[in-house]
Amino acid sequence: MQTSVSIKDLSLNFGSVKVLEHLNLDIAQGEFIVLLGPSGCGKSTLLNCIAGLLEVSDGQIFINGKNVTWKEPKDRGIGMVFQSYALYPQMTVEKNLSFGLRVAGMPKDEIKARVERAAEILQIGPLLQRKPANLSGGQRQRVAIGRALVRDVDVFLFDEPLSNLDAKLRSDLRVEIKRLHQRLKNTMIYVTHDQIEALTLADRIAIMKNGVIQQLADPHVIYNKPTNLYVAGFIGSPSMNFLSGTLQGEIFTADDGTKIPVGAYDFAAPAPGSAKAVLGVRPEHIFLGDAANAMPFKTPAEIEIVEPMGSETLAWTKVAGIPVTFRCSSDIPLAVGDKVTIGFDIARGSLFDAKSENRL
Amino acid sequence: MSQTATMAGSPSVAHDDVVEARGPRPKPFFTPKKIMLYTALVFFSLYYLFPLYVMLTTSLKTMPEIRFGNIFALPQAPNFDAWVKAWTSACTGLNCQGLSPGFWNSVKITIPSTIVSIFIAAVNGYALVNWRFKGSEVFFAILIFGSFIPYQVMLYPLVMITRELKIFGTLQAVILIHTVFGMPILTLLFRNYFASLPQELFKAARVDGAGFWRIFFEIMLPMSLPIFVVALILQITGIWNDFLFGVVFAGTQNYPMTVQLNNIVNSAQGTPEYNVNMAATVLTGLVPLTVYFVSGKWFVRGVAAGAVKG
């Protein structure tokens, strides 16, 4: 597979603050990459570096095999969509779309054809003569995408494009972006702090923290085999339950002495002799009733809080003295104070070294 | 539901004279608070308008009537003779052409100075916000510091500089001085305004391939109308009202209106013609006054817009 964007040893400092440090990332042709992380993790900075809006302190950026490290944004073959849409307020939608083409001095009929094509793809034809102020949030974001579309770029850069929209519109546009990607097959780099967007859209997710990519993998692996404690805690809502304790052979002993057999766990390396460790189990990998009895570890528990979510119910309880959430079908009647038996699906859990925080 | 029902059922029984509260609360006009507020407002308005009243009435009177002594009285037979004289034939020093040459001199000074200074300051502000260069912060600090230096300190050096440039005593000299002195405050104004515009617009324009001037003229300027109005008002009134630079740099034949007004009012010959002086003063103040009246709303909006970010 041909690489579309390749970042080599990229560093960026603002004064003495190191925002990105020796970052490497190869993105394949037509791939949808999501840069995911909390605010301040450097994901938007990285995107701005790729766009050429920020000068890098060290390292190289290649787009389609060409070194663009010193190139102006317009010469990089990229289009960018911003969180605040960044539509030129005094121009109509049509002028907004064609601005870049007019700057490039493209012939009028060519501009017209491209604007019409973009308007057709994004279904904004009837809006062409309106000003951005007279558009809804979703329409504005479509125009912003159209502005990248008309320029026929190789790489689309999205900087939290859906964060300013309400929840309903966000999920609608999310699907549209996915559809657009399937139709255009361009490389897309998408920055977000929303894990649902990341998991639904990405071919691969790069989870970032403090300017370093923690894990780069497809959504399934990210979710099920997080490489370290940070990724495990960041992905998933409600987040993974963590029990700290000691791992001895195939027995995990929680801090309060509860023994949990972890023989079913798929260790990356042979189980270490004895070490401080953290056991992580996702809420949907904790089961009730009959299903619990089939699990390698089961324990009686008392329900403390019940959160009905409609399609499912979240329940809070305590295991080994630590609050634990689990998910169950909303058909199961649960009430506060109920005594139940819950079982952990250890095979799908995660074990981390308490010191290095890496997956075992 | 049941609560509303009981409340609707048993109101006026308990208090016959009290109206049951419903809908918007009544707002009586004559409350002590409002009376005090409006009294104070009216009082201070009169206080500030009074000099204007005296000016206008006196300018419409004849000299004998003024000598009669009651400056607060309305003119018995209002006429514009004094205004005509002030405009066309009052003596400013040796010339007796009235204020009109001064008016046109002021126009010739104000228009180019305003346009040039605002244009340069707008570009400055835009560059300082969007095209950060090495030392741009230092440059800005120096520029701002410039606005704190008293004019008097720089007066003599400036005289020498304009003399060396061979423009001392010309319109160009006074226009140059006004442009330079307008720079710090106007740059600050524009910088703050541009800083309040979303940075992403600028980034989007760069991705679209637009350069320095294209972004300035096609993206930034169309969005800056409010701040341009503020800058226009500041510069027009400031330069129109200037006396010092006009008297020092413009040269006798180019004296602006303010200087000629001074010459009329302070002329030592004969009895002072109060009606002509007053008329001349009102005439001189008319331009700034008009500017304020016409653009008041824009001014407030622009100042508020420029104050968002520091």
C-alpha cells in the first residue's frame, strides 16, 4: 500500500514547551486516520503542522512522496475543515467554495463545474447564493467540507469538525463524512476528542497524550487490547473498571485480598513471577446470573446505583472494595440493594503492569 | 395541576383590594428611584448643554444687544450676519477672508492624514496578529510606548526632521506628523480587533492559497467595518481639533481652522465682536459634532468590539 502522508521524527516546541516530540506516523493512501486525545495533547498541533500552518521545529513531512516540510499550505495538496467552520462571512456560499480556485487563477467555467460538483455531492445546491449567517450549523459544516472538496486535494484534514454541533446533528454528519470517504476514497486525517467519532469513523486511531502517540491501531484493537493503562481508561464509556493488586503466576490478588484467577487471560509475554498489576474489565464484560456462573471469577455483590439508559442499564456495585460498573440488558429488573452474583470475563479483560502501566 | 386550581379558585376572598399577581409585573413610572435618576440626568444634560446654548444665542444677536448684557436672553431679532462675517470676512491676523480658507486647509490636512494613518495602522494590526514575525511583540511594545511620550518632547526634533526633509511649513509636513502620531493608538485598536476575529478564518484563507494582501483585502477588511468607523471618528475629530501641529508645521498659508479661529478670537484690534467669535467657534466645532452625531451608534459598537481581547 502506498503511503499518502508520512511524518518523520517530527518535533515542535513553543519556546521551551515541547508540544510534539520525535513523532512518527505513516498514513496509507485512502486511509481514514483519527487523532484522538484530550485537549492539549498535541493532536490539533500535529494537524496544523501537516497543513503547513505551523512551522515544525524538527523533522519532515511527506505528502504523496514529496517532502512538503517547507511548502506553503496551498502547495501541499491538502484541504482543511475547521471546528468553527471558518467560512468567510461576507461571501456567499458559492464565493466561499470558489475562493481558493479564484486565488489560484482557475478559468471561470472550470470553477463553475467544480463548485457544482461539490454542491451536488454535499447537497448544498439550493444554498449557493446564501451568506453563511443564514445557514444552520450542519449546513455551514457542509460548506466547509465543500471548500476542501472543490480544490480536489489528496488529503482532507478535519479539525474537530463536529464539536460545535448538537448531538443529533453530530451523529448525522458523522455518517455523512463516512459516506463521503467511501465515495471519494481520499486520505483523511481527523482530529477529535470524541471517542465515539473516533471508533465509528477510523480505519486506524492514533491515541495521543502529551504529544506522544500512545497506540496506533484499528478501533477493534484499541478497544479490546489497549496497549497501556492510559488508553484503556480513555477509551470506553463508561470507562473500564480497574482493580489494583498483585499478580502471582495466574492468580491476581486485589489489594483487599480477593483472589481472582486470570489463567484465561491472553498474556503477551509469559506471566511474570510476582508483580504489582492492575486488572481492567470493561462494564460489558461483567455478567449477571447464569452467565456469571460460567465465568472464571464470580463474586456476590450488592447493587448501589442503577442508571437506566433505555437500551441497557448501567449498575454500580463494589468489588474488592472498589466501585465497579457493569452493563446489562434493560429487561433485567434491578433495584438498589439487590444482592446479585456477578462474573468477570477475564479472557476479554486487560492486565497492566502497575509500574510501567503497559499491557502484560 | 391541583395547585393551580386552588390558587385560581380562592384569590380575592382574602384580600379584596389587592390585585392577584398574574402576567408581567406592573412597572410604575413614578418611583423614587426613577425620579432621582431622571432628575440627575436632566440636570447634568442642562449643565453641559448650557455653554452651547449661550454660544448659539449670542452668535445670533447683534453687538448692541450683546452689550446690553443679558447673555442668557434669547436673541430679539435672530440673524446670521455674524455667521456670514465669521465665514467670509472676519480678520485672522492680516487676512480678512474669514474662516473659510482655514476650513479648506483643515479638510486638506484631515482627509489625507486620516486615510493614510488608518490604512497603515490596519495593516500593522493585521500583521501583528496574523503574521507573527520574530520580534513582533517587541515591535508592538515599542509602538505602544510611543503613545505615552508627550508631544512636546518630540516637537523640536520633528521640526528639525521636517526641515531636513525640506517639507517644513507645508501641508505634507503636518500630514506626516498626524499620520505618525495616530499610529500607536490606531495600531492597538486594529490589533485588538483582528485578534478578536477567529484565527481559523485566517488559517482557512491560507489553506485556500491566499497571500498577505489578498487575505487583508478580501477577508479581513470586509469584516472590519465597526473598527474602521471608530478609527475614522478618532482621527477626524482628533486631527480637526488639533492646534499644536497645525500652528508649528503647516506654515502660515496652510493654517488649519483651529489656528485661524484662535487668530480671530484673539485679534487685538477694536472691540471684540462676541457674536462673530461665537459663530466662528460653532462653525469650527461643527465637523466633529456632525461626525459624533452621525456615527454614535457605530462608535459604541466598534469600541465594544475592539475591547474584547487585549
